[in-house]
Amino acid sequence: MIELQNVTKRFGAQPAVEELSLTVPPGEIFGLLGHNGAGKSTVIGMLLGQVWPTRGEVRVGGFDVLGQRQLALQKVGAIFESPVFYDYLSGWRNLEILGTYTAPTSAGRIREVIDWVGLTGRERSKVRTYSHGMRSRLALAQALLPNPNLLILDEPSDGLDPEGIHEMRQMILRLHRELGLTILLSSHLLNEVEQLCTRIAVLQQGRKVFEGTVADVKSGGGRVMLRTPDFAAAAALLREHGLITATAEGRFITLAGGRSTADVARTLVAAGIAVEGLWQSEQTVEDFYLNLVKPAPGKPAGH
């Protein structure tokens, strides 16, 4: 559904995205993560044909966005940056107007998307009377107007309270489940990314520094927590026996290929080293992300 091949974008001499390759297959909820200035908005802008890459290829739905923009975007809906509405008009009238920007939209389709996002009963109210959560729903309704196959959501839960975040998450999951949409999600709410996405990519200073499944991230890459009175001695013994490949924070070990926690326990007990606890470590997406983008000692973040 989305293909970026060796994409670079520079603004003058300043690189925003460098040599980025990314593939999002149909039917996936894919998370795009990174600090402010990491290049996420530039990537989304290129996917929507609003930013021209300096070099590389950007394809959506099998079409080149540069040369076949109309075909590439005809089945794409998006919430990008801060959606703007006519506050003095109703939600319904806003959707009528916004729908004409791409193609004529029937009253039946407007009714359908209003029902989807839960604005039924308030569609004739002026937008200036809408809460922040209702505006977010209206933005999602606008994104759904073209009956898209691909939905691009840039911070869809931004500014929402916990209840609103939960409702937005459930709507996204329902759209994915019932309509089979492919969804590209950019968010700073890493807990939401963990609950929504199948795979993620992390950008840092315009470069991709990770791409993989959320399941792999949560598994901790094979990390095991070991609690023992003398971690250093235990780790040295385990290395000597070829059972582990790395240690971290004085409590984590990484098992060597084909080795199990049972092998670790057996070896330590046989050597007279007490094992107070030994279990597979599951990390959150937030833990993984923060460790991945953490600046080197003495080096400020973002440099």
C-alpha cells in the first residue's frame, strides 16, 4: 500500500529525511515514531503529495505520488497537522464543503461517516459548539469521506482527555477490523501505538533507526531478568559457558541462540550461585523507544 525507496528530502542544505526505505502492506496498522523534527511530518507530507522528495520514489496504492498524484491519492484519507473547519457552519455543512475538494460527495456518504464517528445528533450544530473530542471525530469523518483504502493519521488523539483517547483508539480499531483499512499512524502516545500497531518504524534525525514488529519489541529481544546476590559473578560464569551474549543494568541477560532459562538456572545452581528470580523480560514500546533514541553521554538530545 505504501512504498518508499531511498527517499531523501532536503530543505536547502538541511536534510529532513535521508535514504528512507519503508513498506507498509495492505491491511496493516503501522506506527511511525520519532521526536519532533525527526522527519515524520515530512514523510507524511511526501505521501500526500504536499512535499516533493529531493530524490527517491514514493508510491501509494501502486502509483507514483509525483507522476500520478490523483490516482495515488484517490483512495487515501488523512488527518494531517491541525484540521481547520468553518466554525460558524455546522459539522454537516463542513463535510459537504470539504468533500467537494476531491470529488462530489453524496448526502448518503456524509450520513454514513457521521454515524461511523459517533456524531449523529450533533451534525447540524455549529462547529464552534463542538468539544475538542467532537472536532477530532469530525476530522476523522472528513478523512473517511473518499471511502479510503489507506488512512493516514497524524496525532489523531492529540489534546484528548483519557476518555477521548480511548474512544479514538476504539474507532481506529473498528475501522481497521470492519473496513479492512490500511492505517499509518504517527503519534507521541506510545502506549496507544503499542495497543494499535502491528509494526513500527522509528525515525531519528531523518534516518530510520528501527523497523520491526511490536511483538518483537515487547519480547525484549530475548532479554531475561536475573535476580541473584552476585550478578557480576553469575554473568561471568554464564558467559564462560556460552549461555549469554550480553548483560544490561546489572539485572538483564541476553540468552545465546538455542539457550533457555532452564540452562541458566541449572548452571548457576550447579556452581553454588543462588537464583532468586529468573524470568523473561517484557518491555513496553515506550521503554524501547526511549532507550533507542537516548542521546549518547554528554551529547544533547536531537544531535
